Amino acid sequence: MAEEMTPKVNMETIVSLCKRRGFVFQSSELYGGQASCWDYGPLGVELKRNIRDAWWRSVVQERDDMVGIDASILMHPQVWEASGHLQGFTDPLTECKGCHRRWRADEAKDGRCPSCGGELTEPRMFNLLFKTFMGPVEDSASTVYLRPETAQGIFVNFENVLATSRKKLPFGIAQIGKSFRNEITPGNFIFRSREFEQMEIEYFVKPGTDEQWFRYWLEERFNWYVNLGIKRQNLRLREHMHHELAHYAKCCYDIEYLFPMGWSELEGIANRGDYDLSRHSQFSGRSLTYFDEESGQHITPYVIEPSAGVDRSLLAFLLDAYDEEPDKEGIRVVLRFHPTLAPVKVAVLPLSRNPRLQPLAREVYNRLRRCWLVQYDDAQSIGRRYRRQDEIGTPLAVTIDFQSLEDNQVTIRDRDTMKQIRVPLGVLEETLERKLAGEPLEVLPPGGSYWLGWGE
Amino acid sequence: MAEEMTPKVNMETIVSLCKRRGFVFQSSELYGGQASCWDYGPLGVELKRNIRDAWWRSVVQERDDMVGIDASILMHPQVWEASGHLQGFTDPLTECKGCHRRWRADEAKDGRCPSCGGELTEPRMFNLLFKTFMGPVEDSASTVYLRPETAQGIFVNFENVLATSRKKLPFGIAQIGKSFRNEITPGNFIFRSREFEQMEIEYFVKPGTDEQWFRYWLEERFNWYVNLGIKRQNLRLREHMHHELAHYAKCCYDIEYLFPMGWSELEGIANRGDYDLSRHSQFSGRSLTYFDEESGQHITPYVIEPSAGVDRSLLAFLLDAYDEEPDKEGIRVVLRFHPTLAPVKVAVLPLSRNPRLQPLAREVYNRLRRCWLVQYDDAQSIGRRYRRQDEIGTPLAVTIDFQSLEDNQVTIRDRDTMKQIRVPLGVLEETLERKLAGEPLEVLPPGGSYWLGWGE
């Protein structure tokens, strides 16, 4: 049991892989780095796109009761008064009288600096909103804030969405976008950064049905991670204790993942009651209600909020996919991504750089990249190239050899089993598509000839 | 000729349609609106996603010589010193001594306030960078800026991308993301706003080949708009005159679109020479060169930059798709979106709300939304529902009638021709897919029985 609780890969290994292979770079590294900001490289951006798309597909496209929006980052300052962020979005900040490092008070509970052991000042409340100035005058009238969450962009558009989408309760609004929090102590790679990306749902329900919908979304969102390949034993649910609950929340659970630094929040699911719509109604003077045809009454819906982080999910998917296995050349590093998330779906590899192989290999490559993100690689030995693709999690490789020039067949190699099959070019896309959709490679399209177990 | 130069739809019509149908809302409208910020509603967010995806597919997925990245909005302040933005990203600002309204000096050229006719102050240079403060101290040491362009995120990652992607010259890096400019006078709906989204490419080439690649990208990007349905006569190229050129640019062309306010920039394509890499090399002290195996020399690549706006493109696609035609019920408003861009691909419409039709209609709807974003609509007459779908640009509608219950066939109706065909349920997805890919509806899948010309 204790062993199961130990993450199998440490953060340094993942950070190093991310930099080496182009998933994530330190932002502005050229200038010594911008603390707690991160840039996604060529593979990271594709992984991120795939995560966003899988989420959008699952919560918008495939559902009858959801629509999306994309609100701006800079919003009217009154939004943050109504939401309570201007007043209450604070952390207790303390400073060491010796080394002048600053800490969140709960990180230095015994009153001594965790860095030098010096004495700390009395904590004061520090607001986490980033502020800026809009328009050509820098005074208080033009102060605006970078949104600390995408959620409020949904609440202030509740009326507009209701009017234009003609949805009935229960229905939800989904949004993906950047948020900014001036965290005192960001850290753990992309887990907690000051600029981050959220995937948030506000699901509006009739009061009284909120507990049932809360449980529904808890299960739905938990399963989303499992269905995309996160191992169930690395996920758990944790109910917020009373003192942890935000002032607006009736109930909140975290979906936690076993990160290298321990169990930490991957996604929060909160029952926010009617707090948000009521507050915005109060501050704007507009009635934000829903006319319930059944009862003939105007009601203020309750809200269930599943709030996920893109960067955090990406980190969890990376960590969970990471695997090492000994082989004759040392250690094989494999990212066992779910095919839906893998940045590169297929690698096209001519057996060697022999110019006779190139025309067919390029032809296959040009064909396949109409369907997927595909990499062409002809540098070094075929074994090295398989390893390179394993390390970035490419599910399938297509190898073109001299036999291919004769029989118009190519070899497909599976990342996880390392098994290989040979298929006619005519059914290549179809076979790859079925394999990427989860069918075992041994199930072949009708009429395809093949052989198994070709060693590397 | 003069007639061709007149846009056929005015901005008010589009703004009103956008609000009414849920494409674009004024940001924070609940609180009187946040000037020059816009929120994308349920249809707008889908249109935006489709534009981004079409661009990414065209410039990353389908190309061998391009990769993507996703850099952070908050970067190291030295980036903006090196890029020249801290010093030179300014507009001349003038203020009316009477009404105190502020203007960009070129908007009030005769020295009198365009609003009240009052006398204006001497122009002073106003920097368009938004600034904020990172970390828990608000002093100059922690001042950071919201990026005014995504381009610099590419330049500072040049080394990292080169090392991890192993690309050879010529190659490019693409990025989509938000940028922020504190414009003195934003306006024209989503055309010029202070928060906006860019799609930028930095294409690195050997010096000497830059002019040829410049022309290549000019043509490539022009055709992208045409291939996605923008009418050629509404597009033109305009070369920047010498005094318009940015200090870094050797040459620049705008792809202009005939917006309601006249010909205006849709995308800029610039030959930036080696300005950016040289500056960052100078400011960071790191050599940002490329080792050219052919000549055995380290060279600083030249850069061609096609820089497009997501919001601007979206506005152009909306305007260009807008059409009105008289019909027996008054005026039919149609958004003739290219199928790739249409927010909703297919509408599923039971002929009436009769409960006998519902099970099959829901079954078809559930099947189709696995493939596309699909709307189900059973409210009001079928004619009204076709009009509603026309107005949001849905290319195809599938109608289920009582005959469908007998013969398992449904009707597909084409938005543009209003022609209808009848197809067996077994080939429905295939037929829709071929139609969405541009095949005329009259070309039918083998074995499909059909009839044409069923009137509304």
C-alpha cells in the first residue's frame, strides 16, 4: 500500500525530458528566465491542443446541454467587486526580517524563515489580482485586472447565452482560457504558475437538484481522466473540509493526482449555490433569473463548477504516461500517451537514407499528414528512431523498406507492444485510424495480408 | 468599378446579428461594457476555433518545414527592450483643452478636436504597452508587460526550437495567442481592440533567399483566405510606403479586406531581415545563429513574418459570408460560410414536434454529433427553422419526417442552393462528410436512392 503511494517518476526527470524534447521551456530563458512562466515547445503545444480539444469534445460537442464561450481576459473592474475577488482574493504574506524573502504565512507556520531561520514580520493580507491600466491615463479610474479565473466571464454572460442559445435548465457553459494569479510562491514546474490556462464549466441547475448534479459531474470528470489514460490508482477524490471551503461554496471536492510532490489538486468541483448570479444581480441591478415554465416562477439557478487546469492536466498526463523499461540497449523511455493526446500520431521512417526508399517514404508521409500530425525521420539507425518516437509518445510508426518497393506493403510498429504488422498501402490510413481508435493491431482490415512479430 | 468598392453590408447589421445569434457580445455588458473588449458567444467561439484550426492545419500540420509553440503572455522585461517596444512602441497622443478627450495625433491633423473643435495640446509620445507588477512588491523591479505581439515569444525560443526540432533552414515557427495593446482609439467592433488574438509565423531563411520567400508567403497567405471562401474582389495587396515601414522591416505588404469602413489590414507580411535575432543576440549576449552545413558558416537567418489577427479574420469571414435575398417570407439572411468554418455543421430537424418523430430524430442527432458540432431544433415551423440555420451559416440540415419511419431515409437540405436530396440512414455520415468536403450534393454515395427538388 505504501509503495503504491510513491510516484514512479520524479519531477526533475520530466522537466529534463520536457526541455530536451521540446515539450516545455522556461519562459524567456534567453534572459535568465521569467519566474513561474513557461513556454510550450513544438510537442508541448500539440499535447496542449489535444487536451483542450478532448475536453471541448467531451463537454461541448458531444452534449446537448452545453455551449461554449470565449470571454476576454480584461473585464470591467466591477466584475471583481461582485465576485468578491477585490476584497477577498488574498493570501497572508510574511517577510523575513533577516534575508527579506517573502512567504505565504502557512509555509512558515513556526514563525521562522524557512530559508535562513530568521524572524518573520506579522502577516498582512496580499491581493493576488494582477492589475494594469487601460486607456492613456494611469490613474485609478482606468485600473483593470487580469482575470484570476475564467468563471466570471461565464456568469456575466449568463443572460446573453440564455437568450441566444435557448437552452433550458439544466444546462452548462464551458470556457477555455488564460488566467493570472500573482501567487506568492509559485512552483513545482507547470503545476502552479502565475499565468495559467483553465478549462471551466458552470453548470446551471434548479435548486434542489444541485446535489444530484454535483455527484454527476464528480463522476463525469473523474472518468474523463481515466478514459484518457490516467491510471485509476493515481487519482483520488478529496472532500474539502469545512474550513477549506471558499465563502461561496456549499460543497467542494478535489480530484487529486499523485504528483511527485504528493497528492495535489488536478481539478476542483464545487457547488457554488446561487452565490455568483445573486451577487452579479445585486451589483449590476439586473435580474439574473431563469423563467421556469413548469412552476411559472423566476428562479436563480444553482451552479455546479468543474474547474480544471490545462497545464496541470498536461503535467499529470505526462507523468502518468512516463515509463522506463530495461532493454538490450539500456533503458527504453516511453511516454504511453493515449492516442487522442499523443502530439505526433504516426512516424514515417524509411528503413535507411537510401535514395531508392525516399520517394515512396515521402509519398506516404504526404498522404498521412493530411489526416494527422506526422513526423518524418530518416536520421540514424531505425532502432534509434523507434526510441526517439517512443520517448515522445508516438503511438505508431510506419516503416518503408526495400520490400515495400516490390509489394506495396509497409510495416506498422506499435509503441506499447513493439509488435509489428505488414499492411498493403491501400489500407494504410484505415488501419492506422482503427489502431489509433483503440483496436488491437491484430484486427486487420478485410483483405489485408500481414505478418506478425518482426523483431527490431 | 466604384460599385465594386462598396461593401455590401454595414457594420451595424453584423454587430446586431452577432449579438442576436450569439457570435460576439460586448465584454462585461452587465456592467455597462468594458470598452474595446469583446466576448465570443456560443457560435463565435466555434467560429474562432475553426479559424484557428484551419490556420494551424495549413501552416503546421500539412507542412514539413513548420512547428508550433505556445509562449507565455508575461515575458521577461528585457525582451521588450531588445525588441524595441519599450522605447519605440508609441503613438503621438494629444488632448483637447476644452473637452479633455484624447486623440491619436494623426486623427486630429488640423489641430482641432474632432469631437468639439477645441484646441489640442502638443502631442506627446504614449507607450502602448500594458504594464503590471509581478510578485508581491509593486516597484519597478517587478514591472512586467503584457506582450503586444506573439512574435517575440518565437524569437526568444529560436535556440530551443532549433535544438529540439532539428529543422534545417528554411523553417518556420507558428503561434496563436492573445496580445494586448493600449490603443488610444480602438474601434470598429472587433477590428481594433486592446485585447486581441494573433496567428503569427516567423519563417527563418538564408539571407539572399528572403525576397523569394517573402513573395511565396504573400501568395500562400492570400490564397488561404480565398480558399476559405473570401471573395477575391474583396481582397487586395498593398505595399507599405517607405515612411510607413517599421524600423526593422525591409519590406512589408498588407493583405487588405474591404471592411465596411474601407480597405483595411487583414494580415501583414513583413521581411524583418535579421533585426530580431541580432537584437536578442546583442541584449542576451548569446549567439543566435544557425550553422549552415553547406557553407560551413554560422549565419543569422533572415525572417519573413506573416502576421494575422484571429478577430480580424473572423470579422472578415463574417462580413464576406453575409448575404440577403428576397423570398416569399421577406428577406432570407444567409451566412455563406465555408463548411470548414461554419460553427454548426449540421442541423437535425424533425419535421414537427410529433412524439413519433422524436426517437429517430434524437438517434440521428446522437450519431452525428460524434462527428461534428450539430444542433437539434424542433421549435416552430420547419421553414422558420431552416431560416434560423441559414442565419448562422449551417451548411446542411437533416430532416426527419413520417416517411423516414417507414423507409429509413432522411432529407438533406443544402444551405446555399436550398436543394434537397433524400438518402438512406446507412450512408448519412458519408454523404454529409462528402458534401462538407465540397462535393456537390447531386453526387451520391453508391447505392443511395434519392430525389431532388423537394420544396420547403
